[in-house]
Amino acid sequence: MSAFGGYSEYYDLLYAEKAYDAEVDFLLQILEQYKVPGKRVLDLGCGTGKHARLLAHKGFTVHGIDLSEDMLKIARSSPAEAGAADITFSQGDLRSFEAPGTFAAAFAGFHVMSYLPSLADVAATLQRVRASLDAGGLLFFDFWNGSGVLSDPPVTRVRTVENERLHLTRIAEPQMDPQACSVAVHYTLQAFEKECRELKVLRETHYMRYFFVPELDYVLSTNGFERLGLCDWGRSGPPDAKSWNGIMIARRSD
């Protein structure tokens, strides 16, 4: 399940165009729709802390958990701008973490749940999340949608981004395992430092699990959650069958 070693240094540049603001706004709509009380949010797989900081700017107290200490170093080193002081971070495995207290809601974005290799791992994570939520607390997570992955299988992709210091080229080479409902994404990252004209090449493999709605419904219901909704980013209805993305909204059942 480990990932994001040396890759972490370049993560924010690679995803500089990601719509973090829109994702947080959509999460807040969901919290309002389901009348979630309280202002404490648990950010699961928080990465470099961008969602957490945006939530804090909206008046929430946020605790972020991530497996990668490299990602957390970046999260902790980011300036605590005005209104974003109520953020803490800790290193932990989602299957066994201990949270500081309980929370009104738990959020796992950027397909964090798809980094869990099996339903048993999802179940272990849900048990820890349930223990970390207030009674009736809300869980919001996105995932790789199995029907979308099978209808539009992954292909090799090349992404190029740059800023004043770096020029990055990332090659993503997928290897599907339909029996395990997983995709091993082999990343080659070429990072060119413009000033010193030095090229660094990094390689990492990220193992991603795609899920089907019935199996997620089962693992939620058998681990103390009631599914409230199924949607996609910015959409009220269920994800399109060809969409790789799905969002589950569930409530801790008591």
C-alpha cells in the first residue's frame, strides 16, 4: 500500500491544476444536505494537506492522516495562513490508525480508498473510521468505478508540467489484473532542474483497486455504515457507467 516516496517532492506541481476548491465546495454541499452537525473533519490520506487547509479556511477543525511521511513533511511545512490554524497531521495506516478524538465527518479524496488492495483492507479501514466518528457521523469518499475502468481501460499516458524551477515529465504505464480488480500503475518521473540543468529520474508503482457498487454497499453495511448517496463530483445523480470516478456518502449507523 505504500507509495509517494521521492515522488512527493513533485506532487503539488503535478496536480497544480486539480480543482481542490471545487471539491471542498462540493463536500460542504454534502455536509449541508445531510445536516451534519459539528465542525471537525478527519481527512483520510491527506497528502500535502491542500483539502485540509481549504476546509480550515471555511471554519473547520481538521486532522489529516497519511501513510507517507514525505507527504506529511510538505503538509506540515506549508504556511498556516490566516484562518487555517486549526489543522493537525499524523502519520498512520488507514487500516490501523488512531485518531485524536471523534469527528463529525470523515473525508477521503483523490481515490485514497482505491489504494486499499482488498475488501478486507476496506473493512479494516471502515472499522477505524467508524470508531473515529461521532454518532451519526458522515463518511465521504471517492473511488475508481469498476464499470468505468472496464468500459474504458487504462492506457499509457504522458503528462508534462513546469514552473520557473522545474520541468516534469511523468509517464504512467498501467498493468491491469482483472482477477484482482486492480491496476498497477508504473510511474516514471523525469524531473529537470532548470538552474543547474540536472535531470533526476524516479520510478514508483502505485497499486490501485477499482470497486463495484454492490461490493462497497456490502462492506459498508457489514462494518457499521448506511449508504446515503452515490454520485460523482459536482453531480447529484449516480456516476455514469463510463466514468472512472464514483463517490460514496455513508453515515455511521448506531
